[in-house]
Amino acid sequence: MYQGSTTNELRALARRQYTYFRYGTNTPGNTIYAKFKNGVWWVLSQLRIVAANGLEEMECQAGKAADRVEEAATSANDRAGEEAHKAKDWVKEEL
């Protein structure tokens, strides 16, 4: 360095040297670790999307199942009422 360097220029040079020493490159985004980390985050985000879609589908199927259960319960209740009415009529006839 020549003697006319300012303090900020020297700090910037030291920062560049530190970055190169630490990451092996002047741009930390190009390191293997950074690329691996970005890849892992992408995979995790894709898994979150798939999980969210699966949750929506599960909620939809649960709603359909609840509707079927409600229909079956109503039908069973109606049949029980009819059978009770028949039994009542049969008892009236017998007496």
C-alpha cells in the first residue's frame, strides 16, 4: 500500500483479505457452504409447500367424512323413529 491510503481504504482491503481467507473467495455467496445452505433451504421450502397442500387435502377429506357421518346418523335416527312408530302401532293393535 502506498502512504496516501485512507483509513477506510485500509479497512476495506482488510475486509476483502479476511473474506478471501475465511471463504476462499471474495464473494461468500459462491462458497460451497453457501450453495449447500441455499439448496437445503430450497428443499425445506418445497417440503413446506407439499405439507401445506397435504394439510388442505386432509381438511377437505375430513369435512367430507364428517358429512357422511352426519348423514348416516340422521338416517339411523329416522329408521329408529320409524321402527318405534311401528312398534307403537303393533302394541296398539295387540291391546
